[in-house]
Amino acid sequence: MKIIILGSAHPLRGGLASYNERLAREFIRQGHSVQIYTFSLQYPEFLFPGTSQYSDAPAPDDLYIHVKVNSINPFNWYKVGKEIAKLNADLMLVKFWLPFMGPCLGKISRIVKKNGKTKVISILDNIIPHEKRIGDFVLAKYFVNSVDGFIAMSESVLTDLNKFDSNKPKLFSPHPLFDNFGAAITKTEAYEKLGLAINEEYILFFGFIRDYKGLDLLLLAMADERVRNLNMKLIVAGEFYTDSKPYADMIQQLGIRDKLILKTDFIPDNEVRNYFCAADMVVQPYKHATQSGVTQICYHFDRPMLVTNVGGLPEIVPNGKVGYVVEPNPTAIADALVDFYSNHREFVMRDNIKIEKKKYAWSEMLKKIFEVQKAIER
């Protein structure tokens, strides 16, 4: 088949780009032809909370990436849409995560479909955003109306989608493994690369820091007297996408700076495995969520995880088997941390992960995409 992926990719950085590039490689592995159309401008600078949108890594030499889409220029949308339409692809896959992108991605999708051949399937991270803004529903609805079918990466997103459309083909398919960060290394190697003391243990909070991700809850849990007494430190690895001052003030007020290792710059792909392989467990104390790529990095590196009972997170973390599902409050998080270390849960959970993760193969995602395509064509 001839396939177009419309969305983030190199030279952009982050989980969206990693996902689309990994998806393209799976299609190629199965013998399909793939081209990616990515953004020349993804976010205007005033809307981007981080330090840079762009990767320092060289462009991948195994993917065909066109850097052409300007998210705020309607003339560009017509130009790109007509260019993709002329390719007469069988499928165009559109990763959707933010209503702001609705006009751009929706207009391009409408123009492409005018060729009478290309079917458009959207892979949804979210349809209702974590951080809500005026106009979100209208912008998301505009995009939804341009698409032929959907893959939702959590059951909660599939439910949310029904508020916008109840008729088009749609399936749930969980986020596949993020297995593009290299093979696991030993804890000793990871400690050495990160300059960590070998006589201590570590948990990890990983990814862009936004308020809804609940780092404040985890900091409060770290101040719990039972957790203070553990021979364990928290590594916070990821760039602030919100004001860092309230977090700095909280750390000082709680007196827990000695329990933290702060690596609050962007973590490039070639360093991701160092952090996961150094950790005994990865904590995602989100206040609300749909799904998380961090969980699938945990599965790849066989790392137990602690998630909160919000959104789609509990769907893929069997409680007590591969990690913990707890309520989003500091006491529940602290209880789980104490149980994990006091009862030496790590290696049993890691063995369970090796079995559980088999269901998150990229080939399973492709099967669901083709099922939606068949339903569209009926």
C-alpha cells in the first residue's frame, strides 16, 4: 500500500515525532511505501513552552520526510493538501493531539480526500485536551468531520470521541511499545553514565513537566517520613513546560532537595535509556490523563511503574502485577513506594512485564488500522 503520515517528525523532537517515525518503520517493515509530511512550523514560538522544538540529531536516513506543513498558514494548507492528493495514496494517517491543530490538519485532510482515493484515519492521543481553552470543541469538531475513521489509544479517548462523532468506524488500540531508544543496559552502566552513587536506589519521573502530570503530588509523597527513610532518591528528568518556580519553592519548603536529582533539560533520545535503566520504578502521578508514551518506554525497558487511577493509565498497568495503580494523592503514592521497597517487588514485577508487553507490538497497531480501513471501504 501507499501510505502518507501527516504529523510531527524530524527535525521536530519529542514523543509525537518518535511515534510517527516508528510507525512509518513498521509499515516499511511490512512492505508498504511510506512518506511523512511534517511541520516546517508546528507551534508559533509564543505558544511553545519549551526551549526548542527542534532536534539536534541528524535526519533519519531510512525515512522519506517532507518538511512542508505550516500550522498557521491557510495558503500552505491548500498547497500541501494538493501535493499530497496528487500522490493518490491508499491511506493518510493523521496523529491528532491538540485542537489548535484542527484547522490545519482538517483542511489538508479535506483537500486530500478530493482525489477520490485516499482514506484518512486519525490516531488520537486526545480529543479533549488536558489543558482546556476556549474554542477547543469547535476546532476538534472541524478536524473530526474531515476524517473517515479513528484509532483511539485509550478507552477514555474512544468514549470522548463519541461526543464528536458516533457513526464513523473507530477502534481502541493501545500505544505500542516505544522500542526505538535502544537496548537496555545494566543499572551499573546507567549509574555510571548519569554519575549516580551506586549505594543508593532511584525512582524516575520522566517527560515534559506540565501541571496536570502531578509532579507536585510526587514531591509531597517524597516528604512522607516513611519515604524519607528509604535509601532512595527521585530523578526528575524532563524539561519544564510550565512555570518551574512553584516546584522549586515546594522543594525548599518540604526540605527534600537532598532526596532529588533534577535533570530538567530536554532529554535527547540517545540518553533516554540511561534514565529508565537506572530506575527501579517509574512514577506517573498524573492528575488526569488519557494515555502515556512513558508507560510504553517502561514496558520496553522492563521497568515497573506506578500510575494514578485516571484516564486510560490503569488500562495497561495491571495493579500489583507490573506496577501500582493508586489514587492521585500523596499518601497513596507514598504507600506504594514503601510497599515496593519494603517487600522487594522489583524483580517479580519485571518478570511479569516481559509477559505483559507482548500485546503491545507495533504489528497489532497496524492490524487495527487496516480493520478501520476495511470498515470505511464497506
